[in-house]
Amino acid sequence: MAKMNFGGVEENVILREEFPLEKAREILKDETIAVIGYGVQGPGQSMNLRDNGFNVIVGQRQGKTFDKAIADGWVPGKTLFSIEEACEKGTIIMCLLSDAAVMSVWPTIKGYLTPGKALYFSHGFALTWSDRTGVVPPADVDVILVAPKGSGTSLRTMFLEGRGLNSSYAVSQDVTGRATDRALALGIGIGSGYLFETTIEREATSDLTGERGSLMGAIQGLLLAQYEVLRENGHTPSEAFNETVEELTQSLMPLFAKNGMDWMYANCSTTAQRGALDWMGPFHDAIKPVVQQLYDSVKSGNEAQISIDSNSQPDYREKLEEELKALRESEMWQTAVTVRKLRPENN
């Protein structure tokens, strides 16, 4: 376990160099890893484990997702089973169902959690708000978490490119004395770049805050606000989109991802530099109270309850598609369709 300095704060991280794949295989050599759910995280984690030489099976209900698993090389009756069969066979049950699905399938999973097994999550939602979800693991199993900091698609793509997506890990219950080793071995097995320690509660709270904030919710709100102001003041759709989204995603994001925002500030025009320094304060002061309000809503369980109530409605899918359709058909994102076609790589 390496000590790393993050902005003046020391944290423990697990590097692949100090926890090689061979060590992970040795730790899990007698385990059967049952991946339950083949939606967002299931494909990437299960295929990476399979390609890395672990004994892994998939549990999934019949339907389109079951067929997708077959297309990805999982063999019915050998490596692809019903949820019940996979849970029975697995010594480690990786619960990678959506938060809504976890609640409905939990009674089934719980029935197969015999003493000494490990229950694995990649999101702490169900456990953190167990008073709302009903997900309370038995006291005689290990409960662990490895949460990749990105989508299952990114996890798989980066794995195939020989890179790794960073992940957090947590141990909630250690009954066997091997829970930490199990968690770290799985983290390495799924292709994590490095692993940093957290708790189930911290992971869930930071994750919900992030996706509602700078990762999706806030970024869409900010982009749309700037696009609208430019359009309302006579700028064309292509100009408004390029100045708001295209330059950010295609030119600047790769640079400040690689070098940091301080580097960006030092390597732009003096006009941009002065304006960015002057305006970052007002933006910060305006946005921070909203972020605090968001965090408080997450921490209290209010956001979890909103998700549970929404996802449990019989017309949830229809309402979701209506909202996504409105987003997709907005002028800004319809402009994006044309702009993307004009990128050099598409011509």
C-alpha cells in the first residue's frame, strides 16, 4: 500500500505494481465469481475478469440482456445462468444490478448468501440507504465494494487499450479475515488503474453528488445557460455551440485533463487569462451554495428516495424517454449532431 500526496493530504492507494495480477489470481483461485446483472457495469467487469483468467460466471434473467451476454461469449449452462443458479454457485456474488433492480432481486440474492461468501457492490446506494431499500446483508458474509470511476463501457475500452480506470474500494463487513484481499483482488481483476480506500457511505454520497453535479447535472445546466444567452443575443447556433461545447470538449478538456487547470490558465491568451481569473470567483460563489444544497439532499437520503419513488412507477420508462427526447431534440444538442459530422475525422 503506497502513501500518495493529494494536494497536501496523504492517502493510501493500491498500485498495480504492488498488487500484481498474479497475486490477485492466487487470492481468488478457489473462488467462483458470480456477476449478477448484465447492464451498465456487468459486461465490462465480467469480461475483464474472464480475460484476466478468473473463474467467473454471469447470472441474468432471460431477455435482451441475456442474449447480449451470449453474444459476448457467455455460454448458457456453463458460464451463463439464471440469477438463482449463479448465486448458488458463486462464492463471491457481485451485485451489479441497477439500484432499482437490487431492491426487487434482493430477497433472491439474500437466500443464497451462506456463511463465508462475499457480497460485492460497485455502488453503495442500496447499503447506505438500507432503511429505504431493505438491503441488509447477513452478519456472516463479507461485504465489499469496488467502484470504478467511470462507466462499464469505459472500463472495458480502457482495459482493451492496456490502460486502467481508477476505482475506490471499501470493506463493510470482514467475517472471513479475507475481505480486504478479496476486494483488492477483484479491483485488480476488473482492470482498475489504482485503488483508493473509501467507505460504503462516502462512495454513495460522493457518487450521487458528482453525477447530479459536475459530471452531468451541473455541466448540462451551465452549458445550456451559456448557449441560451449567446443565442438570445443574436449568435448563430453553430457559433453558440462551438464557443460553449465544442471547444471545451475537443480542445480544452484533453489539455487540462493532462496538465491541469493551472497549466491552462498559463497557456492561453492574456485576454482569456485575465477574464478567467476574474470570473472564476463569481461563478464559484454562485454555484457553491447550490452544490451544498445538493450534498445535503443526498446526505439526508432525499435524493435516494426520489430515485426509488421515480423508478418504482409503472410508467417510469415512458416518462424517462419523454425527458430524454426533449433533451435530445433541443436546439443545442441537435446543433451538436451537425457539428460532429463536420469534425475532420468524419470527413
